[in-house]
Amino acid sequence: MDSGLYGRSFLGYYRPNLYDRNVINVSEKPSFPAAFKWVWANINNSDFVIHLEDDWLLKRPANVSNMISILNSEDDLALLRMPLFQSQENKMKNWNLMYPWNGRYFECPKEYIGRAGFCGHPSLIKSQFVRNCAKHIKTNLNPEKQFHELNVALKTEVCKWRYGVYGSPNEAALIEDIGRKWMIKNNFRKSGMKGWFKNWVKIKEAENEQKA
């Protein structure tokens, strides 16, 4: 899924032994929330979605079959995201929070779900969760932040589910954020408030807009 830097959204379908199909949406104006909503609103009738924005690197193979098995066994588990942080013996860091190991994965504590259950990291997600959320996503707000703030309908849906990070104790991170390095190298920055940005702009263009 393209995050809207150039106004593109990418949606890929894959079914083993059946067919591959790619759909690309090109908009006139770049928009992170519009790209995000378009992809989520146009998934097919598969059971699962791999949410993968274009600025992430998978550092080693992921056991998707095991992830599917875990998700199928727990009706209210919305997703398993791939770990950005090194895990410890019985917990995993997620920014300034800790997710405890529950014997199968690192689970988001109930009290954190409203503010840290969902994030835009590469994840394997149940399609039902995606469909339920897509209709509530607003294109005038940062798509990830609104899962936790300012969108009551979306946050209500989020709080109906449980969330986890896939991995094992004492295991290295599975994914790497390569977008920040690319942004710095190519002189891009997030527009507006960092946490609530909706698109990226060239630094010189942003400076010119401020002067105008």
C-alpha cells in the first residue's frame, strides 16, 4: 500500500494456485488518509489482509501460516503485527509501553487498546476488522491517529477487538522502518503537526508555502 506521497494507492491480491491481481489508484492530489481509506475500502473477500505500507523492510521471512492459525483460533483477535522491537523473555517494548507474552504472542493489555491497539506497522489483519473500520475512516485526519483520537465511531470499533504482536521471547525485530532515511535523503518532511500529518512535502516547497 502506497502511503500517498505521490498520490498513489496500491492493492495487491494473491491466492495460491489461482491468480495474482494488482490494482493501482492514482489520485490528483497526494493524501495519506485518502490512500489508506481507498485500500481498506477495496479489499476483496479474502479472510485476511497484509497491511504493508511502502516504507518498511522485512528483515527475514515471517511465518504467515502460524499467524493465520493463531488468528483463526481467537475470534476477537483483530490482528498480529510484525515486531519493530527486540523482545525480552516475557514482554516486548512498543514505544513506551510493554506488551506481555501470553504463550503464543505478545498481547496488547486491555487498558492500552484505545491508544495503542492498532498501528500502521506491517500486520496480518482479519478482513472483517478492515471492512468494519474502512467505512469510518475520515480523509481529513491522519489515518493512524484517528484510530485512537477524534473519530468516535472508529475508536468504538477498535475497542471491540484484541491486538497482538507476533514473535517469540528474546527474538530480534522482524521489520525495519526505512522511510525516515529516505525522507531525509530526498529532502521530504511531514506537513503540519508531525503526529497528525496527512501528506509529505519537499522541504523547499514547505518553506515557500510558509513565506507565502
